[in-house]
Amino acid sequence: MAIGEKPLKRILEINEPKLKTSITRIEPNRIATRGYSQEDLIANISFSEMVYLLLKGEMPSPKEAKILNHTLISFCDHGVTPPSTQAARLIASSGSPMNVALSGGLLSFGKKHAGAIEDSMDLLQNTINDLNILNKSPDFDKIANEIVENYLNNGFKVPGFGHRYHKKDPRGNKLIKLAIKEDFIGPHLKLALAIEKELFERKKININLDGANAAILSDMGFSSELGLGLFMIGRTPGLIAHVHEEMTEEEGFRKFCDIDDISYQGDENNSLKGYNGDTDS
């Protein structure tokens, strides 16, 4: 008895996988990530090495693992002032559980908060890629001069440089010193330092945390699309700490401001009289 076309397709579709992944394989009593047994990974590598393995699909060198660890720690927290921390704490104060408050903090990341790292990575990577395509030996000082000139003449800030609170971001400064100490200075960091030199001479502006990490992560081979993700990996423990503190040490129902702090600027004394022909309102 011949099998019809449609039944045959249904039989074949049974073994056709609906999802494909090269990250982790799950089998009975065995889990392997990027081909490595998770039991071996649990016993033998650090958290930063696991992050590198997951995102890049290969094990980092000891130097890369060390630098990435510095990077993740540098992201961990910046006090209560950032919008993400305030959002997470405000949500926690309403009585929402940890996952909801944490999600609110993570969702608050955008172009104005935490978005500079991807913009900075794009700038550095696109510049270096163009040099590689043109097979040019880089004159970083000249390139930095052109970049700064272009941004300032068009009224834009160079992403990854300057800080609204710190004249010299201590985190970015320390990361660069550690990269120099470890001899981990690639073309992206060289370009970033040249831009900092140019900006400081013109406007006394230094590199910040985003700029330092953008250069270091770019030299490590991470694409700019992963910039915010890496920031989130680093910042999550800080957000969790703030949420927990809010839940355990503060009174509930926190507000940004009181009624007396609000200045109403809208219309006054509007009336529905005559609306839809209603003459009694």
C-alpha cells in the first residue's frame, strides 16, 4: 500500500527539529555548553570565562578572562542615581517581587542610559574596520583629530567620553591602567586613548567607563551588538542588591515627589456643557 504525499510529509516532519542552537545540548543526564560538559565547566572555570564561552563560542585566553572579569566588575553598580536603579527600587517599593523590580531596572536601559557603550563600540570598530579595508597604517592622532572635529562641529558628544558627575571617571581610568599592565592594548584602545588626548586638549574631557570598556571589549573581539548585553550582565548584581535593600530596609510605596512638588501646567476649569448636545452639564 502506497503512502500518500501528505502522510509521508507528516512522518518526515516528526524528526525535523523545530529549534536549532549551537549553544547548549541537553540529553538525559548530560548537559554540554559549546561542546564542553557543564560538570567540567562548573568545576574548572570562572564566571567571566563562562560568559566569554557563551557569547563567543570559545574559551578565552587567561589574559582575556582576567580583563573580562575586570570589565564585568566595573559595570556592577553606580549608586542610586542612575534611572535603572531608581526604577528598580520604585517598583520594589510597590510590593512587586524581585523579578518584576529587576526587570523594570533592566528595561530602563536606553540611548540616554547605558546606550553609549554600543555607540562607542560602533565608532571604534567602524573606524578600525575601514582602516583594515583600506589597508592603511593608522595615524591614531590624525584619525582622532578628524573624529573629534566631526562630532564637535556637528554639535554631538563623542560617545564614551565625558561624565555628568565625574571629571575623570575612576572606573574607566582604572580599567585602562589594568589593560596597560596586562599588555592588552589593541587598535581600538589605541584609538580611544588618542580621542581622549584630543578631547582633553580641546575641552578637558576624559574617557569614561563606557569608552574604556568599548575599546577593551572591541579589542577582545566582541561585536557592538553585545555591548549592552555585557553591561547588563555586569550591572544585574547591583540592581538585585538595590531591590533587596529597598524591600528590606525602606517603607513601601515610595514616591518620586509629593503633591506640593507638582506644578500643574494644563488648562483650568474646562466644562462639558454643550458637549454632544448636553445642556445640563
